[in-house]
Amino acid sequence: MEKRIAITGGRGRLAGVAAVYFRQQGYEATLFSRTEGEGMRLLSDLFDPKIMSSFTALIHAAWSTVPFTSEADPGREEKEDLPLLKNILESLHQIEQGASVPQLIFISSAAVYGNQKSEPATELALCKPLSGYARAKLSAEKLILQAAVHEPRLKLAILRVTNLIGLPSNEDIPQGILPKIVEAAKNQQTLQLWGDGKCSKDYLWIDDFLEALKAAVETSVQGIFNIGSGKVFSLLDFIQIAEEVIQQPLSIKHHPRYPWDVTCSNISSAAFSEATGWNPQINIAQKIRGLMR
């Protein structure tokens, strides 16, 4: 069977990287965006059940906010992202009997759990989202689970992804901190740091995440799954690694921590590993040292 992947959020950092990766793996990967051109198809094309059924899997990465922008524009997800998801689910529902129904893989976030204690959160942990972004992701998950109840043909996977690193950074958003640490260290610049740097979180390198995506597609896995490295770092840990490489302390300017930012994120990916055979392979500390050289 021909391996055809649709990926939404085509102009975002994640979707573009995922498309390149899947093409290298022998898949036909098509990017969809709210605006066409530059190799993008319109998202609204997926509202046609015939077009939808031509794909073996749909990776739904389109999302209009990150936590920072979500707080600046409250309610944006309810206006844009949830209606888009409803249209996608309706298109899947309308696929004719006997036609192929693609697997839907929704990119959610481990932020739905809020702050976690020392024990890694499993998928059964109570969700206590702190941010509007995380609450909207949880609302999207509920829409997907409701759709599964009404249409048993649907193959639905929700991936609660931890903090991805190894992607390009956006200078205008105080997230994606690792590239900023690397740049500050290499160029002897002052690092702008929100909070005291002690927040501890699970971080996953992008290569491992892409392997997880492929594993999800190739096993047609269904359900809710955490995707993380199982390794918890603080920003101070990253800074220390950078300082060890350049053999001098970084200049740091501290800013107040955002109240919606999770201070302790620790998740277990054991269920996904058991279902698919995937396990993270990247040594994050070693990878960061490599970026510094």
C-alpha cells in the first residue's frame, strides 16, 4: 500500500521538519496550511472526504498558538483551532463505507498535566492545565475522544508531547530556550532568562520525536500516549553544560517567570514504548555539547 501522509500546520516549524523526515523514509508527505502556495495545499481541501481518504495517515500539527501567544490572545484557539479540528473530524466521519479511513494523529502537549510531582505522570494522571494553550489542547482531545465514540471506524491517536528541542527558535517568543543559550554562549551575549532557571522538565530531541511519529504511523496505534525522553533537565542544567564547554560563566539577565509556565514536568512514555517498540535514543547532554562546538 502506498504510504501517503498529510501533515497540517505546513508553515510551522514542526510540520516542515516532519515532512522532510517522512520523505526521506520513503513516504509521500503533503503539507497543508491555511494559505496555499510554496508547496502547501489548503487545509480546507481536507474537508473533502474523498481527498481525506486518499491518505494513510493525517498528522494534525496545525495550531495557532504557543503558550506565550495564547496568553496574549485569549480565546484564539476556540476561534481557529477547535473549529478546524471539528471540520477534520467531520470529514473523517463522512468518508464512504468501504473507503480507506486514514489514521488521525493529533499533536497534543504534556502541558495538559500541569505541574507534576517527582513520579512521572502516566496517561491516567489527572490533568490540571495551567495555561490557556494547555486547556485548549485538552478541549481538542475531548473532541477527538467524542468522535471515536460516535464513529468506530476512526483510528485516532493523541500524542501528549513533552518539550521538543533541536528545532529552530523564534526570537520574538521567550520559548525555545536552548538555541538562545547556545547563541549567548557562542557569541558572548547576555542570555534573557524568564524565571530562576530551576524549572525541571522532560525534554525530547526532535530526532527522537520524528522516530516516534513514524512508529505511530507504522503501527497504526490508537489511544492517548505520552511522548517524552524520560530525562528531566532544568534550564540551569543546560546553562551549566554550555558554561563547561566555553569554560566561562554566561551573562544572564533574569525576568519574572510567567505564571502559566509549568515548573515541573515529568512524564512516562512506557505505554507508547510498549505499544510501538519506540524508545528515545538521543543523549541530550551530549547533543547540546555538540551544538556548542
